[in-house]
Amino acid sequence: MYFFLVSLALSALFTFGAIKLFTTIKLFDIPDGGRKLHSRPVPLGGGIAIFLAFWLVVGYIINFTNLFGKNLHPVDLVGVFFGSLVLLIVGLFDDKQRLSPVARLTAIALACFLAIGGGVGIDKITNPLGGVIGLSGLGASALVFVWIFGMTSTVKILDGLDGLAAGITAIGALVIYGVASGERWHQPDMALLALIFVGAILGFLIFNFQPAKIFLGEGGGMFLGYILGILAVISGGKIATALLVMAVPILDLIRVIIVRVRRHQSIFQGDREHIYYWLADKFKISERTIVLMLYVVAAGFGSLAWFLQSVGKLVALLFAIALMGVVALAIGRGDNNVKFPISNVKSNPKS
């Protein structure tokens, strides 16, 4: 708990400083009267505060304590650190002067390769019908790559409402903490790493919850998804656990991509197809209420992941798919297909 509080306090302090810094250098997200729901310029780059708080605390533990080592090998985090640094730097450039989708995807791919090359991997996954499935070599690396890449992209795109991406990522990390600290798994070092991550996010969320005083920025969104994806892997293949927490955002992203492809529209071109825009437009629900609703959904699925075994998690995931299928039918093609030129979309939200 001590390191959780230190991480939270450092993150809050760094976020306060980031607000001052990025306001001074005028790195703002400007309202566009379309997809962006905020009404005034808001500084970007808040992800740097989470990055600094998380890695400073982790670095201290590695160098001055022996709390890591039983299940978590500190050397495996070297590639993760440099991968997250790549995402943060590229994200800051993207916030300042919009990069091409290819550049962003290349940065994510590089970060994934750095993590895998540094030792992040998986040798088995649980078969929901019983037993385990062994993995090795290229197949295992490919699965880890796809998972981390997908999680990084999902959280980046989820950053569309104040506090949404940060809050749901914190819920996901908290669930991993709970599972790792339980009697069944008993992974105190993994639990500590997840809890430090939660603290770093919450320190930022104090300033990011609606009405936000600062946004994550591109690097921040990618960093959150990247670390959450890696936590799910290195904590013993808790991919199903993280998948359940992120089920609605992931399925919503898949649905939006399908809709854009069917329209012969670039999948990177913004519109108002995401579920949170539909809730705002169709039911006139406030931004804060929508965020809290999605928190509850994520926490609900996270609780199921916490207590259910493999078959139960599969049933819960199928329920989430059915739920999003109903939502997809309700949204239909609707009136949310207003397109926003790629060149006009700066930072938050991205897609």
C-alpha cells in the first residue's frame, strides 16, 4: 500500500506540473465543434505524469528492495520501459504535429517488439474447456504481439471522454492486482506492479475526470494500453481477465472498424460511431454519466473475471459479445456517420 500511495502522490504532483508546462508551451487540444465534447482548449501530454510516477517507483523497488523476483524478473521490464518510452515520445510528437496512421502503428509495433525481445512472453494459456494449451516459439510471440498491439490501440482510441480511458484501465489493473494477490495465484510481486500502475493512473485521474484539466495525449493513451496488456501477459497469462474488463471497448472498436470498411471509409477517419457518442446523441446522457456507466460495466465484467473460472469467463465473454450485438443493432447506421477529415482531428479523441 505504501508504494501505491507514493505512486499516486507522484502522479498527482507530476500531473499538476504537466498542466502548467503544457499550458505554457501551448500544447492544447482545441475543440472542433464535432466529436470533441469539451468547450475550451485543454492541455495535452498528461500521460508523461503517469509514465514518470510508474517507472520511478518501479525503478526504486528494483534497485533498493527485493520485492520483485519470485514471479517477476526485473530484467524483463527493460524492454517494456524502452517500448513505453518510444510510445510516449512518438505520442508527444503526434500531439504537437499530427503524425500519419502508419507512423503511429509503426511505433506501437516497435514497442511490442521491444517488450517481446526483452523477455515478455507466454508459454501456455488456459483452455476454457479444461487443461492448458502449450505455446512456444513464433506462435507464442505472435500471440503476445497481437495482444499487446490490440490492447495499446484499443485504449488509445478509448480516450474519447474525460476520464474514460484512464478509469477503465485502472479498473483492469485493479482486477489483475486482485487476481494476482489471491490465494489461487499468490503473485505478490505481480500484484505490487499492478497496484503501482493503479496508483499512477489515479493520481492523474484526479485532474482528468470530467471536466478535465488535462488530457492523456496520444502517448498517454498508448502507454496505458501497453502496460495493461503487458501486465496481463507477465502475470501468468491473465489475458482472459483483461479481455473481460475491456470487452465492451474492444468489441465497440471492432464494430466501428466494420462499419467504416462497409462505408468504404478509412478506418482512421473519425466519426460519431462509438458507443459513447451514441449514448450522448440518442439519449442526451451527460458525458460524466456515460463515463460512470462504462466504469460500472467494466467493473462488473472485471468482478466476473475475478471470481469465475475458465468456462465461466468464456460464458461472460459470450454474453458481452451478445450485448454488443444488441447495441450494434440499436445503433444501426443511424445518424452518427458524420465524417471528420483526418487532417482536422487532433489528439483527443483520435478515432
